[in-house]
Amino acid sequence: MTKNIGDTDRNIRFAAGGAIVLFGLFTQSWLGLIGLVLIGTAYLRSCPAYTLIGMDTNKK
């Protein structure tokens, strides 16, 4: 897997993912799963959507 997520993008994904997971838990909705996807891509530093469109926020 190619690492295509930079530090700023990664931090934003962790924060947004955590907020969405908490919102999903409090409202008891499936929306929290989207937050888990964001946290997973931040942890792996790889986003399949970025690969498809050729985007890379990782500074080399």
C-alpha cells in the first residue's frame, strides 16, 4: 500500500473520525461506521480514493 496521507490530513481524519464515531454512538446510528473508515485510513496512512484520483498529501 502506498502511503498517500500527510501529517495534517492524518490529524484531521483522526479528529473528524473520532467526532463522527461519538456522534454515531450518542444517536445510535450507523453513521459511526464512516468515522471508523476515516480512523482506519488515518492509521494506515493510505486512502484508496486518493489512489484512484492520483492525489497525494504526503510530503516526500
